[in-house]
Amino acid sequence: MRASTTVAFVGDLMLGRGVGAALSNGSPARIWGDTLPILTSSAAVIANLECPITSHDQEWRDGWKAFRFRADARAIDALRAANVRAVNLANNHILDFEERGLLQTLEHLDTAAIAHVGAGRDCEHAMRPAVLELPGLRLGLIGVTDNMPEFAASPRRPGTAYMSIRSDAAALGVVRLLVQELRRAGAELVVLSVHWGPNLRIWPPARFRDFARQATELGVDVVHGHSAHLFQGVEIHNGAVILYDTGDFMNDYWIFPFVRTDRSFIFLLELVQGRMRRLRLVPIRLEPARVSLARGCEAAAIMRCMRRRCMALGTQPAPSAMGMEVAVDAASNLSGPRWKFNEPADWALSAGYP
């Protein structure tokens, strides 16, 4: 009998600017604070890498962009220290320092044996999934984004795996083909990592929910969402796990008044004999260039907020020693969403915590 396996999912990692300065002044493990034992005890950490890792200093100038990020090679040591085994590159920052910045990122990740999906030297490579060999588990990973169509790869140009999020035959057909490719390669767990939607939304829009549910019906086991800089609720659909948004996990960003982008979770998926059993949610807090476990009243506030967002999606989290947990079976969850979302009111302008 195979032993149990735990895979950790986290949100956006921006390792440039102030984080880069912190890495130059100490151990690459220091920025992860007391989350490090949780990260390193999992079989793998999967994240969204929100910046290129490059020495190329020429910024992308083919259009308007408010922020451009990049990290230097020390970021690789930080990723390895945190047990980051795979990253999604399909996002709105990976070409901030032009195509050369992306290509250098791919070289750094390949040298460090960190798997990557969602961007490549052409559209074929950008869409190519990855397979991770983990203890007791073969994991397949797909990466896509609906952000920055200007960054999309073409047959002759490096870029991202761009996909318009919609529930039609074209978009879902791509998902079906990639899932089939991973199953043929022996993947027991298929993860779709998707960087989608605008910033600062606390609820996933209806079209994202439709797309995610249909993706799971095509064989995706875990939808790993990110982009909003805020965590969103978790849904269990037909035995699959949908993490609509995993929030931020490392950055140096300014905190918006009344919008707590500095709070999220480590999402720990536990599997036994290759089958998903439960999802544990460990609350965390972000400071500039540092992450730590949330404790006391702050942890309680983060979990209250997540409970409300989960229950709106028909999910009933239970307390656990490390925070919260959700059993990945129909009996542990509610029969369906308890209310309909008010789409025009979804903006998180009052996303604080009581």
C-alpha cells in the first residue's frame, strides 16, 4: 500500500524588488518564516511565479503597464528552500522584461529542476503540460491565463498560454486534450493552474465557476486559481477540488486600505493511494518580503472570512488543529450554493474582516 502524499498549493510569488533585497541580506529560507516546516514537509509546493527571473533589464514597452517585476538568480534558491517543485508562468508579469527575460527564466528553472507550465518559446511549448514524479504520486500540471493577451505565445514568438475563459467547445476542447495527454503519461492527479480575472475580487464570476466545473468533469482533479490578490472560496465539485483564488504568498506590495491582500492560506491536499481525501487550509499573513503563520485573533478572522466564502459555494469547512479542513467527498459538503452571487457587487472594495 502506498503511503499518503500531501501537495501544497499557494498563490502568487513575486520575488523581485523588496523581496530581492531581503534575499541579498540573508538566507533564502528566511523569507518563508515559520511556514517553512509545512512547505518542506509536503511532497511538493505548487505556486504561481509572478515575475521573471532574469538579468535582462530592458522593460516590455509594447503597451501600457502599471507595474513591471523581475527577480535575480537568488530567487531560485528561495524557491528551492521552500520546496517549490513546480510553477505556473502563465500570468500578466512573466514578460515584464521582454521575451529574453522569459527565456532566461526558463533556463534558470530547468537548471534547478523546477517544473514549469504556462509559458514557453512558442505556443506549442507554452501549452505543454508537465508531469511531476512525487513520492506515491504522479502529478500532471497544466498552466493557462486570461490576462495580458499581448503576452500570448505564437508559433514563432515566446509567450504565455493565453486562453479566454469561457465554456465553449474551443476552450474546453483544449482542456480535454491536455488532460488526455497527461492521463496517457500516467498522471494520477491532474492540476489546472489558471491565472484569471481582475484584481481584488472576493467572488469568482459565474463564467469562471462554469468553466472550472466543466473542466473537472473533463478530468481535472484540482483547479488552482490565482490573480485576484485575495483568497476566494473553495468548492468541491463531483469529487474534484476548485481553489478559485489562492491569493498572494510572497511580495513587497503596499496593503490597500480595508482590503486585506496580506492574508491567505497554504492549501494542503492530502491523498491516500493516489486518491484525494481532504484539503487542509492553514491561515497565513504577509509582511513585505516575509510570510508567516497567522495566529490568535488574526487567524480566527481569516478563517471566518474563508468560511463565509466557502459556504456560498456549498462547502462546509470544519475546524482542524492547523486551521480548517474540507473532506473531499460529497457527504461532507452542502447540497449546493446557498445563495446566488450578485455579479455587479463582486468588487472587493470592502473586503476587510470584522
